[in-house]
Amino acid sequence: MSENATRCLVCGTDLGARPEPKAAKKVEKSVQATRMPEITLSLPAALGIIAVALVVAGAGVFFALRSRTPEAFVEAATSTPTLTPTVTQPATATPIPTDIPTLTPQPPFSYTVGPGETCSLIAFNFQVSVNSIIILNNLPSTCPISEGQVLQIPYPTPTPLPLPTNTLPPVDATREACQKVVVTVNENDTLSSISLNYAVSMEAIKEFNGLTTDNVFIGQSLIVPLCKRAATPGPTPTATIPPPYPAPNLLLPADGAAFTLANDVVTLQWASVGTLRDGEAYQVTIEDVTSDQPRRLTDYVTDTKYIVPTTFRPKDNVAHILRWWITPVRQAGTDDQGQPIWVSSGATSDKRVFTWVGVVVEGTPSQ
């Protein structure tokens, strides 16, 4: 059967019939409820009404609480400050002090005043002060005492020694760092000539040796502080005086050698101390220690050997002991007669002796 048919071909039923519309409408009206009136608000108006309601509610709560417990409200409304945590510093380790031994004072001792003794004399003898005796014995300031009087004398207070240290005081450190040379004063040497020879002031030499005067004596050892040398005026501060020469090493003759009539010539030899400069020489000193009359020969050469003149040979058949030594010297000027003035420029050699027996020999060998 077609979907658009209006009548059934089998039973003859009219398919296009529809229920009465009016009756249906009546049924629908009989079951429909009464509707409420609708109010339409915009979104901003709705938010404003809500905000006003909240403000009114909050004001009501505020006044209700204030009227009941005002003290509690004030206390609750007061803000409590937040405490800042305090940072605790770690404890600093305290160094343990080193125990330093302390001196236990000794009680005073009794002393009987002797004849003619005074407070100052007693204080000096016992190394104490006069004031300590006056205070301990309750004496007047003039300290009147008499013979036989018994006094209480305090023990002297020992002076504590300074603690040992590896660091020298500045003065001692400067003194130790100074280059020095020890000089033995020879004949004709003076403090002035030594000062001129080493270009070190006399005051510096006196200070290093604890001298109070300018006097020196033969054989005296002096410390010459080379660090106190005066610089040469000019573009360079180099000192004109070279370092002092070491003591010459004596070679020949051997110490204690004997010479007889057969030895017409005696030659002295020593090792060189270095290249001598202009105005420098070796001072040769020979003395006869057995002669009744003082006999000494002093000569100056630039070579490292010296032939003893025959004029210095003994004039009898007795063995004479001759002592000799060598000293490096430097010419420091000339005297009134134009003769050179020699001063020591180094250490003196050891002294040797030899014996010589003979008579005067004609002629003198050339040097």
C-alpha cells in the first residue's frame, strides 16, 4: 500500500481521518498550570544589586559585633606584628690563655745597720730603692737611721727576661746585615788613616767599636763597617775604594829557616792577593828581635818577592832572629817632604822568623 493512500483497500477504513482539534485543545487547557510573572534584568544591574546586598549584610554584622564586645573587637582588629627571626651567630672559640709563671714575692729580711751606713748605701748594696726601705720601715722621707738599728730590707724584684723571638730588633738586624771587615792596627796607623783607606767615616768606626776617643793602639782589632762607605759623587754611587785585600799567604823562606855565611842573599816570597791598582803596593816589614838596638826595615814593592838588602845582614857571628810580615797598602797622599803616605788596604799576613849569621858583604844585589 502506498504511503499517500487515504483508504485501506482491504477493510475500507478511511486513513485520512484526523481527531478533532478542538477537543484536544480543551484537554491541554485543563492540565496547564498558572505561570509566574517574569522579570528581566541586565547583567550590570544584577551585579550592582548583589554588591549592595553584601555591603548591607557586612554593615549589619559589624555593628552587631561592636555593640556586644567592643574590647574583643578592638583586640581582634589590632594587627599583630610579625616577629623577624633573629639569626644566632655561631659561638666564637675563645683561645685558651697560656699560663705564664708569676713570681712569688719573698718576704723582707732583717738587716742591722752598720757604722757609717746610710739608706742610700744600703739600698745600693742590696740593689733596691731607698723609697722601698722608707716605706717598709715607716721612716721619714730623709731616711734617718743609726748604727745598730734593725731595718726590714725587701728582696730586689727580678727583671723578667724578654720572651725569646726569632726576629731580631731592627737595630740588631741592620747591624748583622752590614758587611764588615776586621782590621788590625799596625804601626803608623791612625783612626783617620783607616777611615780614609776604607772610605768609612771615623764616627761610624767608633760607633761599631764602642770607642769614645780617636786613639787606637798597635795590635788593636777594629771592625770597619763597609756598609757605611761614602759614595763617590757622580752619576754612579760606586765607591772608589775596592774591597779590602785578604792577608797574603807567605811562601818562602819556611818559618824557622836558618841562613849562614854561605847565604849572601835572602829572598822573601808570598802569594799575590790580586791585581794591585795604581797607588797600591805590598809593605814588607823586617825586624831584628835579638839585636840590642832596635832594627826594623820597612819597604814597599809591587812584586810578590823581596830581596833582603845585605846592609840589613847581621854584622857579627851570632845567630840573629829576624821576623817578617807583609801588608797590602795604598797611597793616601804625600807628606811635607813629598814622600808617599801609605795606609793599610787589607789584612796583615802571619809573621815568620828566620835566623841569619854572617858579616857585612860587599855590594848589594839589585832587586
